[in-house]
Amino acid sequence: MTAEPTRAPVEIGLNAAVVAISDRQPRILVVASKDGERDALPFGPFNAHQHRTFETSLRASVEQQTALKLGYIEQLYTFGDRGRQKLPKEAGTHMVSVGYLALTRTDAEANEQLAEAGACWRDWYAYLPWEDWRQGRPAVIDQLIIPGLSAWAREAQLDERLPARRTRLRLAFGLDDFPWDEERVLERYELLYEAGLAAEAVTDGWAPAGKPGPGVAMRHDHRRIVATAMARLRGKIKYRPVIFEMMAPEFTLTELQATVEAISGRHLHKQNFRRLVEGAELVEPTGGSTSATGGRPAALFRFRRQILDERPAPGLKLGGR
């Protein structure tokens, strides 16, 4: 009689990629590293006896860990690969994590509470620096990433069983005749991981040490969750008005543009952006103005909520680069 294979117990965990804008920079909420540990996303196990839904459980975990009450939230993806919490030959409980994207605003009082709870905001481009094109093509792409991935791709030329790595590289990083697509965030991170250019691949035991890894590594597979969240949000702002979840109730068009640029990772032409906003009918003037910019008073606007009843997919349909 053949013995049944051992089945490791499975635990469901919940991760939150909480995004906000501060000083025109995109921030991700992390539980700060201690004693040399890497930063981590807020996380908590799902307790079916205490919470009816994943979402209510996640909100409670985030509030307990960071003192932050979440606003907009949506489910991202389920992360359950072997090795995501331990080495490839893991034993014992296997953790399956349901990732969430959450959007919020920051203020001084909330930031003090975060610090007391051991959490803080980090620039999300610190983890994925190749994604920030606001000042042009990031130097790390040509100095480190393309040489490393090209060498990895050449290894596959001797083995026809391996996937077309060069094609994946061209698509993900916009090489040759392919354009850069800001939504391919996860594909780019996955390539770096597979090539051993992400420090997490070394920690997980899938790659040897020694290769340089761009960006700040995170605990477990949390940087993969951040990449998934960034890709989702960059796509989402094109067909849903979620960008306003991170804006103050009243804002200038310059502030709105800076927020869109921060999320998309690309510079937008001022006049083209304003025509885009006017055409989308997403905002309306408040009648007020502000001199906080230091120059001429700038008109204040607010989100025009009627658009939700007028159009099925109201968003900022950004054009190509």
C-alpha cells in the first residue's frame, strides 16, 4: 500500500501594499526593519473565527501594526509559490498570502502614529528604481540591468528547452523596436528574480550570491507584491478615478499632474495633461485659489463625482511616451 504524500498545513496571510503621495513622491507603507531585517509590508494571518472576510481582517491587521485606518482597498493577487517564505525545501506550514492594494492620504498626525507603531513611509522607487522615468531613462537600466539580463539571456542560446529570454527582455524593458510599457512592472521584476539579479532570489536559494542586485530588497516576496501593486495602479488610473483617493479634497492642476507622474513614473507635458483632464471632465473648479506655490495664485479644483454616474470607465487615458 502506497503511503500518501505528506501534506503541509496551509495558512492564509494577508499583505497590504498601502500607497500614498507625500511631497509629490509615491510612498509605500512598510513595517520598518529591525536588527538588520529587511522592510516588510503590513501583514497578518486570516482568522476566520474573528473576521468574516479577508478585507475586514486585513484592515484590522494594518491598523494594529501601523495605527493607520485604510480607505480605498482592492484585492491584487494570491501569492502561494513554494519558497516564498522559506528556502525551496521548506517544511512545516506553507504560507499563502492574499495581496491587497490600498490608497490613502498622509498627514503629520498620522505619521507620528505610524512612527510610534514602528511603521513608516518609504519611496516605492527605492525598491524598484528602474521604474522612475520622470527625469528620463534611469541610469541603472543601462549600467546594471541590461548587461546582467543580456548575459543571462545568452545562457539560454545553448539550450533550446529554455524560454526565449531575449524576447522577454526586449518586451519588458523596451529594447530594439519595442516601446517602454510602464505597466509591465511585474514582468521586469520577475526577469530580475529569475536571472538572480534580485537579492530575494539569493535569499530564497534560487540563485548564487555575488551578482549585484538593483533596488532595496524586502522580506520574503514582498517586493513582488509591491511590483504587482504598482502595475495594477498604473493601469487603474487610466480607466478609474482612483488617483483622487490620494489627493486632498481641493488641489491645483499642477499637484494633480505631479501625482499622476509620480504613480506612472513618467513626465507629462503640462498643456497636454491639462487638455486631457479637461476632456475627461474629472475635475471642476472650486472658485478658490492658493498662493502656496509662491508664484501667481493657482486655481483650486476638486474631483467631479458626477462623472461616476455619467461614464462607465472615467479615467486619465495617458498616451504613449
